[in-house]
Amino acid sequence: MSPATLESEDRHLKDCLIVGGGPAGLTAAIYLARFLRDIVVVDAGDSRATWIPKSHNHPGFPHGIGGRELLARLGEQATQFGVRRESMRVESLERDADGIFVARMRGRTIRARRLLLAMGVVDRVPPLEGMREAMRDGLLRQCPICDGYEARGKSIAIIGNGRAAAGEALFMRGYSDDITLVSVGEALALPEDSRDRIAETGIRTIQQPVVSLDPEAAGALLTFADGATLRVDTLYSALGIEPQNDLARGLGIDLTQDGRIVTDAHQRTSIEHCYAAGDIVTGLNQIGVAMAHAEIAAVDIHNGLRRLEGRTLDRS
């Protein structure tokens, strides 16, 4: 494609720009493409789903499915309907005087009548060497809702020191009676009654710093600063998430206290004609939920454009 053609394409007004190519972004793209909408997906290639070795709780896959395989399937389906995808990061977003969204990246500009934000979140990982590799190998897990079932009866370490970690330990107590809450050298940031509840349920706590984590054939060996060790079958990180909300902040979109995007029942944000879907939206971080967000948003985007085009009946 020549530079002149590319520049002309960028000036062409899109029906919708989707930022993020994870399960939410690709699902919305599939729906909008089937509505014959002119859309583009811009994706930086860092979907949280790529860290899932295999999920067994996503409906329709009785033998489980890996995050990368699921994204590949969604991508193939989107391509089947002619979805244009750009592998790059959106550097800035603004809305012009006519209400058109303008995205800039690598000297490129894309303009669209509607905007869907599906940038997701990034998991915080323990400050130990090899944690990213442990996530990719499935040793370090992030979502007890997703795979607590697979950990039933196993020895489990929950890494974290706050309320979220304590809650996760209590959640996993329903699957195993061998749970250790590891605060990686920090005091448990919990009120006394919460610490008492943890103790009453038989959950052990270790507040020594972890100096190493060594994968083993069936689990991992944690070594602590005082020389003590702990062998476990699996680990969960409960250190929270970082919402990828820079673009939303730049547009002035309303955010929750933890930095995620506030939406209504149609996935509309506080900015007119701007939508959000997936983990970046407050609520349950699940692939199925993200895809449902996207379906709801895509239908509302299409219906709004139909009204603009005079292809709906007046509301009575």
C-alpha cells in the first residue's frame, strides 16, 4: 500500500474505533463487522488473555482452552468478516469540535464516530525473579474463580498482604485445607478480627520475605529469609491489577476509585458515544463477562448509528 493510499485511508471516517484486541475488543469487532460497519481494531498485543495457559471454566470448551488459542480463534473469525486490525499502540485520543474521536499513533491518525475502549488491565506480580515465566507455565495463577476447581485438594500459597489476598485465601479454603498466606515480608494489612478469621479457618500465614522461588516437578519451593522453606503445588498472586486507563483519563472519562471505567447498562461511559468493555470496566474479570460487555456495546453502537442515519422508528 502506497503512503498516499494509507494517508487517504486514515482520513476516512470510521464508524467505530476499537482500542484493544483481547476477547472484548475482538468480540465487539465481530459483531460490528456483521452489522456491516466500517471499523478498525488497534491493538498493542499485550492482552491479559495471553497469560492464560489453559482455562477450564470458559463455556463451550470442555477440555479447556489456552488464552492464545482463544485469541487466535477470535482473530480468525474477525478476519472472516473483513475486520481491519492494526498492531500498534494508540499514543493519544481526543475528541474534536464535531464530536469525532481522533486517535494518533506512529504518525498515523484514525478518525471515528464511535469509540470502544477495551484495553484491559495488567496483573501485579510478586517481586521475585522468574514470576512472568511462572505465569506462562501455569505455576503462578491469577484467577481463583477461573481455576480454583483444578487446585482442589492441593497445597496452595496465596501471595499478598492485604484484604484482597485474605479474601482470596478464604475463597480457596473451599477447595483445599492446605492454604498458606504469604505476605512477602510485609505485615498483614488487616484488622485484628480479619486476622482472627484467617487463623480460625486453618489458613497459615508467613510474613518473612521470600528470597527465591524454584519450580519443581509438581509445584514450587519457596525459600524465606530466615531459611525456612515451603513446598506447594500451586501459587496464586493476590497483589491486584493496574487498569490500562491512560487514554480514558486523557479523555476525562469517569473512573472508579481503583481506576477502572464507569459504564451504564449499555457499556456507555461518561463521554457521549464512547463505550468500554472487558476488564477495564469495573466488575468481574472473566472472559465471558468481557465478551458479554462487548456484545452489549456493539449492539448499542450499531443502533445509535442507525438512529443517526434515519433507519429506526421514532421512540414512542
